[in-house]
Amino acid sequence: MIFLRADLLLMLSGAPPEGHVFALNMQTILSFLPHLVNFALLAFILTKLLYKPVKEMLHKRAERVLDQLNNARDEMEKATELKLQYEQRLKDIEAERDGIIDSARKTATDTSKSILADAKKESDEILARAKVNIELERERAKEELRLHIIQVSSAMTEKFLVRSIAAVDHDRMFDETMAELEEMAWRN
């Protein structure tokens, strides 16, 4: 214990202990006391005058930052919602485009089938009319040939009969032949 008291005495005497920069003596404590009081007074004044405004300013700043964060979050949600709407619209547009393309393809297919069917029908009608016309022409040619043959045979018969039959017989045969020809013409 003596040793402790010796240290205390050395400190109080003003001589700094060995290895220390200053001695903690009464004079140091007394010179330090006004600084401590000034510091406490300054801290008290600054606390009373500046603490509330600074605290309020920091609080407002924190609120402003929170508002900005909330606004940013809201804007992000709106942007996400708009993005989803945009993507949905793109999907709808793609689906509509695919529907229009499918509809156009179906319409084109139906139209081509209709055109082909109409063309086939028309070609069948033309072919049928051509067959009818050919048959009519054949019948007309037969009729003309038959009439021509009749005229030629009449002419030949007439020449033959003129030479071999007398005038009286000639008139009678002419009338019979004409009657037969008229009868044939009415039958056909």
C-alpha cells in the first residue's frame, strides 16, 4: 500500500511519472475543469438549440427518402403492371394476327376451291354444249347429205326415166316419187 501512496504523491506533486506525458495533479485537474464546464454548457446549449431542429430535419429527410422509396416502389409496380399489360397485348395481337392469317388462308383455300369448281363446271358445260353442237352438226350434215343424195338420185332417175319412159309415164312416176319424198320428209 505504501507503493500506491507513493504514486499518488508523485502525481500530486506535479512531476509526471516515468513514461507519461503529463502528471495528473491538482493544477491539471483545475485547469481542465473550466474546459469540462464549457464543454458541458456548450453541449447543453447545442442540445437545446440544435438537437430538435436537426432531429426534425433528419426526420423530414428520412420521411422524404421513405416517400421517394414508396413512390419508386409504386412507379415500379405501375411499370411492372404496364409491362404485363404490354406483354398481354402483344400476345393478343399475335393471336389476332395468327387468326387473321388462318382466316385469310382458309378464305384463299375456299376461294381457290370455288374458282376451281366453277372452272370445272364451266368446262363441263362447254364440253356438253360442244357435244350437243357436234351432234346437231352431225345430224344437220346427215340431213344435208340425205337431201343431196335424194336430189342427185332424183336427177339421175329423172335422166334415166326421161330416156326410157314416155311423157305420160314420166308424169305418173314424178307424182309418185314426190309423194314418197313428202311422206319420207314428214316421217323424219
